[in-house]
Amino acid sequence: MAVATAGTDVWRPGTDVWLDRRRRVAELRTRYGFARQLLDFYGALLPVQEKAFIDAATAQPPAGALVAYAAELVFPGVVDVSVAAGPDRLRVEVIDRVAAQDARDIVAAWMRGEDQPQVDRFLARASLGPALEAIAEARAACEGPRDAHHCPECGGLPQLSFFARSSDDLASGPRKLLCARCGATWGYPRMTCAACGEDTGARLPVFSEHGTTSGARGSVVRGLPAGKEVARPDAVFPHMRIEACDSCRHYLLSVDLAIDPAAVPIVDELAAIPLDLYARERGYTKITTNLMGF
Ligand SMILES: [Zn+2]
Ligand SMILES: [Zn+2]
């Protein structure tokens, strides 16, 4: 296997993605005390994942060898970080699972989109994700429907919704969904449920700290009166909202990069634990849990 070694002039593809993630972890861990442990664990995992990404991009393992590749070369590093820096419960579960189950089976089940225990999902996802991000053929080898509600690259479910920065600095750009399995993004209509396609505004409650956005029926997370679209100075998540659906009772979190251009959706979504708790209290189920199981 070819590995990009430090000090050489090997091209390191996409490394700014990892730089952005590390930068955002450092920003949010001071801002969100309630998420510090989780962010520190994710921050400890990032170097393992970045190395896996660079190695996979360099070695380009064929799709048929991907499970063995991730299980043998990435999985052990994910286990080590989980045992060293993971939450207590995860640490115990990881040790149990590694003793009981072959890493290849855990990774393969995730590629096939099967139901798995949460600890398996975490291990498989953390191990395989970087290779899927790096190699298009690997994404194509994953099982899952390729329709509007699933990732066009790998068939995975949407982890989150985000509004990209638009060319007009004051407006939100187009809506996109981000894949839980491979991190690819795809365009999706606004005010449409990402799980079932419901597009009747009255059935799509939006919960945020700064009231409604245009066209959306909104409620306010902390009991603050719904107001203008201006972010409240005391808002904890001024750039985030819960997008729920009363038809299928699913929700996902949405990140607006026009409000916070420094946000990194995949990191901000992990840290927004109070929004997940708020949605759950109201009986909604996330379309799919994030890497940390929320
Ligand atoms: Zn995907
Ligand atoms: Zn729905």
C-alpha cells in the first residue's frame, strides 16, 4: 500500500476538509460546554480518519477489497481511539464487540445498509467513511436506493440539511442534504420532508431559536417569541433549526451557512445535542442518527 509520508511532495487530496473539521471542533468545544466531551472524542478520531482518507485516496483499493481494507487498516485505529477517548459506555461496548465479532462483518453490514447495533454502526461508519469520501467506486459499491431521499452516490440516508452560502451574502443559498454514509451532498427542495417527500407547509414544523423563516410554520425552541429572521444575540444555535414532518414523524437538523459562514455542517450537527433532545421530546425520530448516535 502506498502511503503519503510526511516530508514528501505527495499531493494530499482534499486535506482542507479535515482542516475545516478540526478547526470547527476547536471552536465549538469552547462555545458548547455541553458537547465538549463528545467534540473532544470526535476531535481525537479525526486524525485517524484523515490518515485513512489520504491512504485510501493514494492506494485506491478496488471496491471488492474495500471491506477488508477498512477492517484491517482503519478499524483498529478507530477501536484504539474509542477505548482511549470514548465515552465510558461506548468504550465497554467496543471492547465487547471487537471480542465477539469480526471487523469485516461489522463493516460489510454497514455497506449493505443493514440494521446494526449502535456500537457496530459507529465502528463501521467511522472506519469506512473516509474511504467512501475518497473513492467514487467505493461509494457506488454500497447498497441502497438511489432516489431523492437517498444519496445519489452511495444510497445512504441524509444526515442533515444545510443551506449553502449564496452569491448574495445576505441570503441563504440552495438547500442540500449531506449523506450519513459517504458525506456526499445533493440538492433537495426547500420545505419538503427529506424522509417522505411531504411538501404541505402546515405538516412541516420548523423549530428554531429565532422564530420562523419565510414560508415555514415555526415554533421556538426555548419558548422565545417568534420574531424576525434576525438571529437573536443570545441564541445558542442561531444558524440551526429542526426540520420536522408531521406526516412521517421524522426530523433532521439544518445548518444555515448564510447565518454562520464558519459552520461545518457535519461538526455543527454533532454538537447540537439540545436540539436533538428537543425534537425527541416532541416525539420525532431522526431520519438517521449521526456518528455519535444522536
Ligand atoms: Zn452517500
Ligand atoms: Zn415526512
